[in-house]
Amino acid sequence: MGNEKKSVFGYLKEPYQKYGLAVPVKLGIASHPHALITGSSGSGKSQAVLFLLGKLLQAAPDIEVHVCDFKNSEDFSFLKGYAHYYSGEDCYAGVLNYYSLFCGARQGGTDKKRRLLICDEYPAFLNYLQMKDKAGKTKKAHDILGAVAEILMLGRGIESGIWIVTQRADSSLFSNGARDNFMAVIGLGKMSKEQKGMVFPGEEIPDGVFQAGEGMLLADGMEAVTVKYPLIQDAQEWKRHIRRILETADRRHMSGRE
Ligand SMILES: Nc1ncnc2c1ncn2[C@@H]1O[C@H](COP(=O)(O)OP(=O)(O)OP(=O)(O)O)[C@@H](O)[C@H]1O
Ligand SMILES: [Mg+2]
């Protein structure tokens, strides 16, 4: 795995804060396809995701990224009109569409494309579906829980990743213990003891209060580290860049299929 492509998952907090030195924590892209990004409201999750996505695309510009932005937030509005961007109610179709691509890749084995699904505000989305299910006697929440759990458990071998962004990380959000399949867990801002215990079980987490954009990163193959994410200076340019890479990859995939 020595020459596996890597991406930056954060900067070590101390050198960054003390000396402005950006010492990156890099993780293998193929070996760490799933990430859980958690923290209370305003802890910097969306900012961190934008940073992580930009970095991932620098390292792996060919990845096909699907984004489910349930809350229709300002942070992701730059993706409106992009073929794999879903907001609000459409996130249901977005996750299931990704799931069917994942199933196709599992069965066919021909499609060697690397993919990523990003779900911002995942619990809010699930809550919404659960409410609709009660009213309409449907089982949409169940569909999503099942699809996400399966991707978490089996996605790594076929390079189908998932990033879940959530304020809380309760195991009820992930069927059958699927939460244990995240290879990278990022906990931002001030976390309650309960949440720390859930996402960093058995880890010594310093009690220092983290500001927005600061927290812990626990990943497969390394000890937990304290990280800090940069506040993206020229967010507009960063977002333009992300969109350009996503659309270029999409065009390339389309023409490759003809
Ligand atoms: N890396 C950072 N460095 C400094 N400040 C930050 C950083 N990330 C976020 N902030 C500050 O915190 C605010 C909230 O960030 P962000 O919207 O990313 O949080 P969030 O966790 O996604 O919140 P919500 O749960 O409400 O969506 C930002 O507007 C910014 O002022
Ligand atoms: Mg957010």
C-alpha cells in the first residue's frame, strides 16, 4: 500500500495554531473511503467538508462525487445544477441512485470508477423520512438506513465511499453496527462526553475546548490526533474549482462510455 494515492484529512492543530505551519495528516484514498464528520451546530462541519472535498479532488480528480444536501444549505448551493447534486426531498432518490450504482459495481465488476457520496445533515434527512413514513405508511427511512449500512460494510472493495455529516452520531443512525465501518472519524468543536464516547470509544480525548474547525481525527492505521481545518479564504474560488473538477470528470466519464 506504499504508493496508494493519499489525500489530506486535516492539519495537525498545534503547529498550525502556534506557528501557522500546515502539517497535513494524509490518508489513503482507497483504504479510507468512508468518513464520519460530526460536531454540534456551528462546529465547522460544512467548512471542513468543503476543505476535504477540495483536497480529495486535487488528489483524485476522476472521482464521481454525489452530494445530498438535505437542508439546501448555502454551503452547497454552488452545486445546484450539477448532475449528482440533490437537495431536500430529492436526497432520497440521490442515496438510492448511488446505492444502485454501488450494486452495479458489486455485481458487474467492470465499472472501475471511484465514487463518493456525501450526505450533509444525515439525521435531519432520516427524521424527515421517518415522519413521512408514519403519515404515509411507507418505509423510506428503512430503505436509506439499509442502503447506507450496506455501502459502509461493502463499499471499500469497490471504491464506493460515503461521508456522513451529522451533529450527533448515535448508533441508531446506522443499522447493524455499520457505524464501526468508518475508517476516518472527525469530531469537531466542543463535544459532549456522551458523543465522545460514541465516536472515539476508548480514546483519551483531551478536555480542552475546541473552537470551530478544530477537533479530533481518528483513522484506521494511526492514533487519534488533534486537527484543525483552515477557514477557506477565497471560498468562491474554492467552490468554483470543485465544481469545475466535478464536471470535467463527469464529461470524461460520459464520453468514455460512448
Ligand atoms: N476551520 C475554521 N476555522 C475558523 N472558523 C471556522 C472554521 N470552520 C467554521 N468556522 C466558523 O464557524 C462557522 C460555522 O461553520 P459551519 O457552517 O461549517 O458549521 P457546521 O458545523 O456545518 O454548522 P451547522 O451544523 O449549523 O451546519 C463558520 O461560519 C465560521 O465562522
Ligand atoms: Mg453545516
